[in-house]
Amino acid sequence: MRIIFICVSTFILSGCLPQQAEPPQDFFQKLSKFCGKSFAGKVISSDPQDADWAKETLVMHVRDCSDSEIKIPLHVGENRSRTWIVTLKDNRLTLNHDHRHEDGKPDAVTMYGGTTADLGTHSKQAFPVDQFSKDMFVREGLDVSITNTWTITLDGEQTFTYALARESRDFRAQFDLTKPVETPPPVWGYNKDIE
């Protein structure tokens, strides 16, 4: 009788406890907490293809956040052409890359990315390349990119790691979330409000 009481009590209490969000929602909420802040980073992969980036200071700015979208401009030295866009929809996350020229016009290769194929984890989400991106890459002569998978990893409130992987390619950049830095100027094509 005592065992039954304990089991029933445990069941009732567990139903009253706050439920943790699904991994995509929880990941999105954790990333949202950094909205308005900027962080310095560096390339941590050793791929020779990344030599130019490895020389530069990287700054990510978690700039605009809503209940369904987070925009994160990425500065690579003086280059202000890139913005990561993370979207939450139907318990899946999508990562897009908005690329602009210095005059603000979209690059021929822009808005590529992918949507998570599974729930991922509370700290790591993977984005395999989508069909829209594959078609764009082939059209622009970037066939090597049609097997891309991007990942974003949040190590608590310590680091943010962005990675790109495919055969013979392993790019990783890591940002220190414990030390906010001065907010950089807007990326190219973005005025006060991102369009």
C-alpha cells in the first residue's frame, strides 16, 4: 500500500512540475537571451581554406529578436556582408544566410541554409542544406556545397559555436558569450531596422 501511495504521489507531483520546452524551442529561447549584445570570436578549425578568416576578428551581434526569428549580423574584420537568421516554426529551426554587397544589394548567393531534420538537443542544432539552397549552389557553380550541414552549439552561457561541415570541409568559429563587446555598425544593406 505504501509503495502504491509513493508511486501515485510521484505521478501527481511530476504533473505539477514545469515542463522543459522541446529542444528546438529551448535552444531558441536560450539564444534569445543574448539579444542586443555583441560578442567577439575566432576561427577554431585548422582547415587551410580558413586562413583568411583566421586572421580576422569576428563579431556576432544578436540584433533583432521576436517570438519566431533571431537575426545575427556577423562581422569578419571590415567585411559586413553576412547575417545569420534563425527561425522557429512548427517546432523546427531554420538557419538562413543573408549575404549583401557593400551597396546593400543581395548577393547572387543569399538566403541559403536549411531546416533541422530532427529535434536536436537543448544545446546543439544541425541544419542540413535544403533544396532551395542546393538549386542555388548548382546554378552559381558551387556544386561542392550541396552536401553542407551547418550546426550551432550553445555551451551554456559560455560559448556559441557556428560550424559548416561537408566532405573535405570543417569550418568552426567560436564566440565568447561571457564578455560582451561594443556593438558594431550595421551590416551592409541594413539601416536602423533590418529589412
